[in-house]
Amino acid sequence: MMNTISLAIEHNVATITLNRPDVRHAFNDVMISELLTALITVEADDNIRVLVLRSLGPVFCAGADLTWMQKMLKYNLAENEVDASQLAQLMYSLYTLNKPTIALVQGHAYGGGVGLIACCDIAIACDKAQFCFSEVKLGLCPSVISPYVIRAIGLRQTQRYFLTAENFNAETALGLGLIHTCVNDEAALNTQAEIIIKQLLKNGPKALTNTKRLLQHNVPLSTELVNYTITDIAQLRISAEGQEGIKAFLEQTPPDWLKS
């Protein structure tokens, strides 16, 4: 029984839908665990040939859940490393899934929500969607998602948007390469998804799996790098600046570095 997502399988296509509308589909430890379980199911089922990742409502994914972030404040370094490793495993599992993956982005995506998009092979977004890597506003950094974002949009563009934490729209995301297609509304989003899915299903399933492996070998992702991102975010969470930034965000007050 899954409480934070749903998994539907129809005509060789699996669809994972984020389902926490009350918190704008923000993820916590439960959602991460359920997403990992769903990905294991999809990976093991040879009848599934394509995975679609989506959500419903005005927001695709708001990143980390506030209640989950509040718990992080009390974690020590080791506990934060365990916590961050689950998110790292989720991103890695989605990125390396043995089937083509499509992100359907109907609304705004922030932080780790953008990471999910970057991990997918193909991304389609509505033109109303907004994107932001907001972590540095909280005294943190987008550690765990960084390998996948850099692979999606390149180091030079990542430098700007990680450091500024500015919002950017779907047109900009298209230009960056974060998304492949921009459409007018959700109806067009679904239509474009059907076109891509039909095209993928024409292709040999083993050939698609091998092609994904080939692409990943061309741009290798080391265990050392993944482990570095886990340690990096864990250390920032327990740092004075990270603690101050998270508290300020939760309390909706300016952090110390904005006070004069």
C-alpha cells in the first residue's frame, strides 16, 4: 500500500504519480522509500517498457517537505548521511533505470523536484512551469542532484542557476536542455507524451536498455562522486549556516546573512 505515490501499469507503460497535493508533492523519507520500491518493481518487470513520472495540480514537486526538514535539524552527521543516502539512491535508481523514462512537468518544480526531472531521459513541460534550485537560500547546496543536473544542462549553466537560486521559466528550461519540449497546457502535455511513448514502443526493448547503458558509460557516474554528495549535504545540514537557514525558512524569517 503506497500513501504518497501511485503506480499504474497499462499497455507496457508504468506511470508513477506523486500524490501529496496538500504539501505540493514535496518529498519526505516515506515518499523517497515508496518511489524506490516503485522503481524496483518497474526495473524487474520485463513487460514494462516505458516509465512516466508525473504529478497533478499546479505544482510538479516542491522539493523537500517542511516537516521532514524540521526533523533534519535534530539529526547528527551520521543520521544526516543515512537520510541523504536514501535521496541519493532514489536519484541514481531513476537515472540508471533499465527502461526509458519520461517526466511530465505540468507545474512548478523546486530543488530535488528539478533533480527528478534531470534524472529522466526525456522531459516535457507546460509553459506555465517555473523552476528553481533554491538550496543556497537555505544555507545548503544542491549536492545530491548535482551530478544529474550537470549532465542535463552542462556545468556552465549549472554554475549560474545553482549559485543564484533564481527562478527560471519553461522557455529558459527548454533552452538549457533541462526539458525537451514545451507545450501550452496539460492536454497538450498528455498528447505529446503519447507521441513519445508510441515512438519508444516501436524500438527494441533490449536495444533501449543497452543504449541507456551506452550513454551512461560515455558520461560515467562514479560511486565516489555519489558518496561525496551525500557527505557534503550532511555536513551542511549540521553546520551553523545550514541550521540557521533551515530554521529561518521554517519560521518564515530572514536568515542571519540577510540581516543588517
